[in-house]
Amino acid sequence: MPSVPRTTPQLVDAFLLQKQVGGCSARTMGTYRWWLDRIAADMSTVADLDTLGITTYLAKLPARGMKPSTVHQAYRALRTFIRWLLMMGLLKTNPLAPITWAASTTRSRSTNLRRNRSSDSLIGCSHFTRT
């Protein structure tokens, strides 16, 4: 009987395998793989996937030149992974629950296209906050 994966990289592989079997598109799989591999490099165990660690990780992304929509993509990939960990019983509480996302980053694509794209309108890392 195979052992239960315990490191974040092992869990990412198990998650992606289940998503592949479930029929996720190649593009979606690639997006999950890209983000979750980077997250797993920073948070190598399930215990590292806590609210503070996740908040710190997401807060550093804009400093690396990532746009709010890209940071939100990371958040969505992580949210899907966390939900899977909860469903599998590998996490007991949701570390994303205290993290809220400001409406400005979750507007529909058409609304965002109509808005001013100037980086001057961005407010640092304030696109997510703890409640």
C-alpha cells in the first residue's frame, strides 16, 4: 500500500493527479502546477500552510512585479488546493478563512478592461487584508 504524501510537493502531485483524472484542461493543470510548485518551494510542509505564511507569500508577489490579477490567480490556485486538502482531511481548518480579497481585484474581466490600467491606481499590497 503506498504511503500517504506528507510534504507539500508530494501533496501538490497528488492534487494534480486527482485534477487530471477529474478532467481538468491542460491549461488549468499548467496554471495549478506553476503556482503550486512555487508555493510548495516556500512552504514545504502542510504545517507551513498557515494564514501568516500564506499572507506573507501573497504579499511578496507585487514586490516581484506581479499585477493584482496575477496575484489573484495565485490566490485562486492556492484556494483550490486548500479546499482539496480540507476535503482529504489533511487540514483541519481553512488557513484562507481570515484572508479577504478586495472587490477591486475580483471584478469581472470586462469591468477591469474598462478601468484605468495605470499602475498608479494600485495601492501596494492592500488588495487583500486580514479580518
